[in-house]
Amino acid sequence: MDTSYYTRIILLLTTFAILRIQQDEGGSLDFCKTYDVWLVVQAISGTIGILLVLGGLLQPIFKFVEMDMRPGYFFGLFTTNTYFGGLVRNAGFYDEPGALAFWGIYALIINKMFVKNTKIEKLLIVGLISTMSVAYFIQLAIYLLVFYRKQSWKLIMIAAVILITLKFITSYNEAMDSAFWGRFQYDESTGTISGDNRSVLMERCWRIFCDYPILGMGARNLVSPEVASKYGFVGANFFFNWAADGIVGAIITYLPLIYLFHLGRYDKKLYGIGLLMLLGFLQRPYDSTQLLYPMMTYTIVYQAYYSIFYRNE
């Protein structure tokens, strides 16, 4: 009787309707191109906005409350929930900077695999630096290795541009510098880097999964006050799905990725893409109750399938 499962069914039906539109249009890339352009707009406008904020030329137009009750700030060119003590990060029009970085990686994948627009790729790579997301830089490194490992000169050039841009942004004030570079420092008390805010949450959800291994605890039960008092806060982490839905739900959830690895037999780059997406779920787990997750994940799988068996005919 968990109503979140009804929500998932509705979102999957919506996803399949969008896939059918792409199919009926002969594998049209219009949907993918629109998605890429919208992510570029958020990445670049947010980057410009961040520089204006750091230069003292832009202030929040208004303040609002996010769904998780955290304060958010609307700057016109971007929004963010990270704005204090001289520190500001670009969240585009998502709930937080990590979300923009996560969906920006999807845009990079879609562009590189199907749209093949080099300008979009460059704008996304540089623009998403403004999210200051550690996960983004880890995923970007994998992305570059997948597509440019045989072009060492291009890898060096891209790495240099990223480092120079990072140093330029973080040099504006001490808060920006310590907030970003400080997250790569080793924390002896936890045995992880300072920027790791997922390991503890993963351990808690793994304990719940071990207690409810087959079908899980249920998505709504997992975020109940009773669970929080027993296990502690269990926010976004890779094992959240496992704890909520058990091994049965985890298999169903990752079916598109499993099939993507299967398609890797025909295009080796899809192995790297699958790994890249899996790494993203370590930072921001696949959430079946949000439309973007199934819609964009299945779009990548469908376009990969269509490219292999039809587009190149």
C-alpha cells in the first residue's frame, strides 16, 4: 500500500510515452538536443552569475525555502542553496549544485554519443565547473578517459583549462578556496577525504538492507521518523534503493544499466558510459519517484540501441 510505487508506475508510463515519440520520429534527436541546450544554458548563465556575485555585482533577487526546508536563493541567472560566508555555487535551476553537475554529466554523455556537437561539449565541461562538485570532477575524469584516452595532448589541455578555471574562481576569497580544495584533504577521524558525505549514509542503508534483504523496508517507511530514530538519518546514497526495495527492487531499478552493459558488446564505449552512470548513482542514487531518472536513463539506453541497430545503417 506504499503510494510511492503508484508514483513510479505513472512516471514509467510517462517515460515510455516519451520514448515512443522518439521512436515514431525515427530515432529523432530533437529531445536530446533540447535537453543538452537547456543544460548548457544553466551551466553558462550560472557561471556568469557566480562571477558577478564574487565581484559584488549581483545579489539574490529573493530567498525561498527548498522542499527539504533548506534556504534557497534566486539570482536571476541561477539558483543555489550554497550562499554564505563568501561561498557560492551554481545549482542552475535544480535544488542543489550537485544535481546540476549530475544531470550535466548526462548531457555530456548524450551529446558525445548521439548529438556530437563539440561546442556543447566544451561549454558543458567548462560551465559545470561552477557547481564545485567533487563528484563532477571524478565523473569528468572517467568521461575524458573513455573518449580521449588515446589523445593525451587533449587530456592535458582540458585538465589545464579546468585547473586554471578552478584556481581563478576559488581565488576570489578564502571561503571559496577552503570549501573546495579542503574537501580533498584526508580526514583522520573518519578515514576518508573531507568531501565524503556519503559513506556514513551508505553504511546505515546497508544495515537496513541486511535486515530487509528481499523486498526492502519500503520507500515511505525508509524516511519515517521511526527509522531515523533507530538507524539515523538515511539521505541520498547508493544503497538507499537497496534499503527501500530490497534485492528485487534493485534489480528492476538497474535493468536499464544492465542492458546498457549488454549493448557494450556492439560499442565498447558503452561499458565506460555504464560505469560513468553507475558512479553518478554513488553520489545521487537512482530515484524512481523523480521523472528525470527514468526518462533520461531510458533515453540514453534507447538512443544507444537505435544508434547500434538502425542509425548507422
